[in-house]
Amino acid sequence: MSVGVVMLVHTAFGRAEQVVRHWSAAGCPVVIHVDKSVSRKAFSAFTQSLADVPNVSFSKRYRCEWGTWGIVAATQTASEQILSSFPDVRHVYLASGSCLPLRPVQELIDYLADRPKTDFIESATTADVPWTVGGLDAERFTLRFPFSWKRQRFLFDRYVALQRRLRVNRQVPGGLVPHMGSQWWCLTRQTLSAILQDPARTEYDHYFRRVWIPDESYFQTLVRQYAINIESRSLTLSKFDFQGKPHIFYDDHLQLLRRSDCFVARKIWPHAHRLYDAFLTDPSGAMKKTEPNPGKIDRIFAKAVERRTRGRAGLYMQSRFPREDWENGVTAAPYSMFQGFAELFENFEPWLAKATGARVHGHLFAPEQAYFADNQTAMNGALSNSATLRDYNPHGFLTNLIWNTRGERQCFQFGPRDNQVINWRVAKDPNAQISVISGAWAVPLFRSNANFMDLRKAAAQLQKTESEHLDVLRSTWVKARVRIWTMAEFIEAPMEPLQTILDEIGPNTARRLSEVPRMVDLNGFGQFLQNLKNQGMHPYLMGDFPVEQADAGIDRDRPRKPYLVR
Amino acid sequence: MAPPTLWSRYKLRLRRRRLLWRGFRSRHKLTPVQNHTRQIAPTDILLFATVRNEALRLPYFLQHYRALGVRHFLIIDNGSDDGTVALLTDAPDVSVWRTDASYKSARFGMDWLTWLMMRYGHGHWTVTVDADELLIYPDHETRPLPDLTKWLDAREQRMMGAMMLDLYPKGPPDDQAYRPGQNPCEVLQWFDAHGYWVQRQAKMGNLWLQGGVRARCFFAKNPARAPTLNKIPLVKWNRRYVFVNSTHNALPSGLNRTYDETGRSKVSGVLLHTKFLPGSAERARQEQMRKEHFSNSALYDEYYDAVAEDPDMWSPDATRFTGWQQLLDLRLMSRGDW
């Protein structure tokens, strides 16, 4: 009989009874504190149900409201009772009604017997831990909290604000250093009795009565005065979620809890029948006799909390719809938008696909339809190439595409003929790599066989659209990686820009380019631009083109060879 | 997004009160057939639905929601003639009202539901669904609704959103065999995993989620008319609440915040939509004739015609439904902290 249990209960008495019987069957005396707000009827039914269990007693009842002194008072009284009624007890284990022993109690007894002088209590100074949720950390100890956070939130908040304004700063008595930690501890008789019989206890109690959530700091602070050997960790596995609410374990956590090797876990959902059935009936040795290993669970929970707090970038769905500019990432993955390249190079798309291994689409936002790679009519499930569907929600179209194809780089062509609604979204997206050869839209016009007046009109329109897009891309709000060349600039030395773009796209392209795409024949393009000018439409986005290119006259008949670079 | 002005909020308040009044007035249209509402305990989870000729779906529907932890069903029967009422009155945990009034002029049944929810739903967690909608959510098999609602209560969250997911068979619906009581997912094995799009509606702050198989097959030319898929099936009801447009949005508008705006995500569910069981073509023909289902029914003639032709909606891109875990992985629903 070396371990005694103090159990704080306020609900789910059926489960509490089960667990009490479990402790008691292993020879542990139990002192139970029942919340005073529990009705007399429920209380007497509970005491009746445990009448036949040996070494179980009930302590004086206090009203236990979350975050208030009552819980500490209850713990003190019950601890005093267990220490005085059961002189054999060496360790006192503080548990709640929703705690569930995961390993056979005998293993816990043995474990503690091997460490007779060790106190297991999580205890850290407030400055060192980022646990607190809600902004009150050091202030828990320097302000007064007479109002209930749950029932009198307005008064609570107002009074905190008032004290801040008045610069209230309570002194911690007797040179105590405030520590905090999990409410659930396991202390030795020596330490616990020292705390309870301290001559200055009235002073300490008076101070902690007005501290916020004293159950997480009273014993955690005082233990530092007396303990010989503190293990600053709780033997009770408990987890908190993003909002600081205790995580509840359900039936589906069975395997996770099994693997934790912890002695006790909380909070267990009262209706988790599988958990109670499994752990209360486990034969000894069902789990490995090892050190408790909450690390595994910690990792899983840390991941969940991170997911919850950071969210999944680029996902828009029924339970996640970030406001514009609040999203941590507009899209899920990096992608590239090319403007003017497919116009200037005959085989740009297949070449890019080969050079990078990325999925290279045509003009996704073309007015007729979305040109997916390899002429597919739908991408990854039901993302259709219908222009109507796409234009109904172009942002959604893009973010869906990038989300659905995570893991594979997406590249697409863009141009002033295409739907321009997405321009701002893409420009503000750090995942976007935008490369523009301005004025290249004139090349298809130049090579087309249309009436000149129609060409002139189209050119004016396209130039206006592209110029507006370039204004967006040059604004100070841009977060994408933007590169803009005029067409004249680009064809001077096409290799370098291409190499830079590919280097950025990925590791596949670490090697130097061995092959470049085939440029279209631009003989006569200068004259074409001049003709436009002569008609009063000044094309300026492509930069300065001589009327006749320098080499134009030399070898007009010989087809251009693809140039190779070593 | 500009915050709503005082005036626009006041208009919403007026609208809510008008809808409540309509609901209150509509109580005369309902005739109780079987009223077991005295059995309802204060913490029971209640289910509200309006049905018409659902004898095929109801046996599994009741079974599914009983397993989830719904303790009492409050059902309005709108003129069924296929034994639906007999089927419902056989069950001890079902209360039934009957009405032959117009579904459309009762705001597609919402007025009747408003009254029943005002009368019986106050303070309860309520599930409001159609007979062809089966609610699921992450871990629903091991954590029934009382677990979820208690968890939501602890977080002061008063509702949970869910997305309607159209399930369909491979081949025309009428070629399938389904017997009442069978799990519809055994027949309707397929769904569209992608192709949903979402936007926010400023007026009441609700999302507008569309897409999926019906958008793909029937509304490709006019996506704006594609069915709305977001719903708010689970609400801790207050007698001052009211659903506005089916259960897609509600007032006060705080109820529409089923989604997170700060880059995280909230817990959500999926309503498995079993519309495309055998008989859906015949039903479409009847609904088209009754003109009771859309406020501007004529615009949906093409849709009805298409469904009435008993089409095969399956495509090589369809995904086979395997369970909630899959929907979670596909991000059609999410777990949040749950």
C-alpha cells in the first residue's frame, strides 16, 4: 500500500466508480472529492455504489469551478485526509474522474517504489513556457481574479483591464517563484506534507486564492521549496488542443494510447466503451514495461495542432475559406505562368515539358476552352476544360488545379487574349513564377492571314490588355517572382533567361541546356510593326525592332538552324 | 470584405422576424398524425425533415440516424401516397405531421419546419436534412453525435456545416437494384472527387459551394444555376433562429460561419446524397409536373428533362466511395480540431 489516489469527480459517476474499483482492487486507497454543485441525490447514489469497496472515503466538498481556488482547496483537504488515514502511503497520485489507468496499477506501484524520493510534477517558470492561451501568463500572478471566467466574462475582462490601467502588481509572498504545469501530479508524502503543513500556508493560500487557475500553479510553485528530487513531468498523459481545451480521447484512440506506455491518461470520453473495456481488463504486462513514452503521441498531436493553426495553404473548401490576403499562401504549390513564349517558339510546350519534367499546359484561360496538357478534356478528376465552368469561378479553377496536382509542377501559357480576371490573384501569390515576353502577342497576328484592318484592331486591343497586366505585375503588391522582357530584348539573347527560369523551376534542370526551342521565323516582323505604326497604331510593348533585321537580307532563303550551345 | 452596415444588419433582422412569423402562421397547415414528442428529454438530439414518397429511403435513413445518436424524429409528410406515413407511424421514436398544402408556397417546406423547430427544437441540438441525405463526419462510426455536440458545446460552436456529395451508380439509376433498408452506398458507389468551387456570399456571410456530378452533367453550360451544395444540417437550435434558403443559410448570420476565415479549418461533415437511387427519373418527371421545387421552375426544365432520361453519370474520372477517411483525405470535409 504505497500509492494512494486522490480523485476529483464532478460528473460521469458510473465511470468514476469503475475506475475507483480498479484502483482499489490493486490495493490503492482512494479519497474522493465530489464537487459541491453535484446534487445531493447524485452524491448519495455515488457513495452508495461504492459502499462495498474497501479503503475508499469521501472528503469535504468544495465548489470547484474551472480556474478558481475551489479545486486547490479540494485537493488540499483530500490530500490531508489520505495522508492521515493511510500512514503507509508513500506517493499520492492526483487524478480526476475522467482519468483512466492505461497500465496495470501494480506496474505503477512498482515504478514508484523504485523511485521513493521522486516527485512527479510538471513545474516550469512562466517566462520559459509558451503554454498559456489567451494572453494571461505572468499576469496570472500579478493581478487579482475574483470573477469567474466562465460565468462572469464581462466583469472578468473589465476588471483585468482596470487593473492593467492602474498598474496593479501583486507581490508574490515569501520569495516564491511562480511555476506552472499540469494540474495532475504524483507527490511523495514528504513533499506533500511539507506543503500542507508549512507555517506560512495561510499566507500562501491567501495569495493563491486570487491567482487565476491556481490549480496549475499552487503545488507547482510550492513544490520547488521542499522537493528533493523533482521530475518535471506529469505521469498523467493529457493533451491540449489549439484553443487550450483538454483533448478528449475516444474509442478510436485505443491504439494510440496503447503505444504511449503512459500510466494514466485523461480526458477519456465517458462513452468510450472500448477504451474502458480494454484498459480496465488488461492483464498485467499487456503493454511493455518501459518508461512512459508520451513522445509518440506528442508528435501526432503537434502535427495536428500545427495543421489546425497554420492550415493547408491553397485549399478552399467548405470549412476553410480564408479571406483574401489572410491565406497563408494563395495556392498549394509553386507553378509557372508563361506569357509570350508559346508565341515566339514553335515547340515551346513540348520542349519545356522535356526540359523540366513539369506538366505543361497550353493557354488555360483561353476564351474557347482551357487547353490542358496533352489535349486532355479534364484534369485530375472532374476539372473540366469548359470555358464556361472555368470563367464562372476562375480563381477557384486555378487554386483547384494547383491543389489537385500537388506534387507535380504545373506550367501554363497566358496572354492578353485570355481571361484576365486572375491577374491580381496570381501576382500576389508567392507560389507563382511569372515570365513575360511583352509584345509577343503580335507574332501570331504577323503570321496570320487576316485583313490588315482587323489585325490592327486586334493589336490595339491586345496591347491595351497586356499593358494593364504589366501594370499589375509592376505594382508594389506583387509577391510572385516576376520577370519581364520586351520581345526585342529577349530575342537578342534567349538562352540566359530560359536558363534562369528553368534553374528556378527545379532540380531536374540542374544541367546546362543542351537544346533550345525553335524560334519562329521573324523575317518581316519589323516591317509588320512599321505597317501598324503607319496605320496610327503604335506597338511599343515589344521594344525597338528595326524595320529590317540585321541579318534579314543575308540568307533569307536558307531555313534557320536550331542553335546549339555547349 | 467590408463589415455589414447597421442598416443591412437591421434588414436581415426584419427578414428573420418575417420568416419566423411565416413559420408561426404555418402551424395551422400541419395535422398531427402521431405525436410522441412528450418522450423528448432535454438533452436529446432531434431530427427534423419534410418528406414526400420516401418509403424507399426511409428505412435506412432512420437506421443511419438512430445509430448516430438521434433520439427523436419529427417528420412532416407532404401528401405521400406510397406508405410513407404507415412506415413512420410504426416507429416509436418518430412524430409525424401531415399536410397537403403547397410545398413551394411554404418556402419548400421551410415554414413548416420553422414552426416545428420553434416549438420542439429550442435548446436541442438539431439535425435538419432531407430523406435523401445521410450525414457523416470524421470518425462518425466511433464517435456518435452526442460526442460531437458535446465537443462543439465546449468550444461554443453552435453549428456544423456539411457539403452535399452526390453519389451515383455506374450505369443508369433505373438499372440498379435497391431494396428498402439496404445501405444506399452499396448501390451508389461513385462520386466526383474534384470539380467543386466555392465562393462567399457577402449578404449573409454564407459560402456558396457548387460543382460535382450534377454541375458536370446537367449544368456545364450554365454553372451559376448548378445546385448549391453547402448546408448547415447540425445546429444547436434556438427558437429565434430560422433557415432562409433550404438549409443552405440561416439567420442570424453568425450561423453561416461554418468555415474558418483565418487560414485554419473547422470541423465539417458530408451529406451523402442518395438522390440517384432507382426511380430518380420517374421522380424528376413528377416534380417537373408539380412545379413545386424551384422558385423559377421553368429555368430548370432542361435539368428535369436530363434527369428524367435516366442518364449514366459515370465517367472514367469518377471515384469509388470507400468511407469518411477518403473524404477527409480528399478534403471534401475536414476535421479541424475534432
